[in-house]
Amino acid sequence: MEFKELTTNFLGRNVIYYKEIDSTQLEILRKINNLTNGTIIMADIQTNGKGTHGRVWHTSEKNNIAFSFVIYPNCNVRKLEGITKEIAETLVLAIKNIYNIELNIKHPNDIVYNNRKIGGILTQDKLNGEIVKYIVVGIGINTVQTEFPKEIENIATSIKKEFNIEVDRIKIITEFCNLFEQKFLERSYI
């Protein structure tokens, strides 16, 4: 899988793609010692996707967005305060730039529309003292899914269900990477 319009130096330059996997987040953590800075692991279907607070993130249809990436920032952990919020803001901006739709953020890590969850962000880091060894970011966005498991059908939705449009997940991920790497470099995280 290739992101042709990528303008980044490192984020998204190495992509590992799976048709089906338990969790992109877990796969990054399993391979953490062998991945280059900015590596993305992406899947069509996750059977055990990770959400916050130990919850499961359902990714049961192709063309939804399910990916994780790793960055090795080598900075003090205090510099990364608020990074989840910045990731959410960047994701909302990327979708607005391409499709001109306004999604909202339920801080710190949910992407919502009409009080229903469209997506979420999971950030995990590994510290060596106060220095961040790595940060792993997982992003899930319901783009095409129109039916949800009974237990979340009243709180979950998708871009297709709300806006009746088909989105290109590669364009969204590419735009996110382009915007986020620039923001990351401006903040001198690496």
C-alpha cells in the first residue's frame, strides 16, 4: 500500500498492510524494536482493535480507517503533553480539508458527530526516565460502516451514515500524515 501524495520525511514512508489482524496497535508493539521512525501498520479488518480504557475498537468492514504508527521523539515527556488533542485536531482538519465536513472532538481522544462516535485515538508511550523512548498512536475512523453491534449502535456512527458520502481512506491518512508531521517538526519533538 502506497501513499502517493505524501510530502513527509518519515511519517508514512514505511507502511505494513494487513487484510486482517487482531490489532494494529498490538502489532506495532510486537515489532517495536524493528520499525523505522514513522512506520504505519494498517489493516482492513481488526478482530481485537484497541480503544481507550481497555475497550475494543470494532473494525469489521473494509475501507474503514484502522492504523497505528510509531514515532521515536527522544524528548522530555512534558513536551508531549496534549499530543492526543493535537492528533485529534489534525485528524478533524484532514477530513475537513478533503471533504469539507465538520466533525467535532470530545476531548481528549474521540471524533464525534451529533454526539455519536465516528472515531478514536489511542496513544501509548514508553519512557526511559523522563525521556520518551517511543510513542505509538492508533487511529480508528468509521468511514463506511452503517451497522454496529447492539451494544454500541446508539453511540456509534460513520461518515457514510451521517453524510452519505464515500471517502478515500488513503487520502485521509495521507493528508493526516502530511499535516501531523509538519506540526510535529514545528514543535521540535524529534
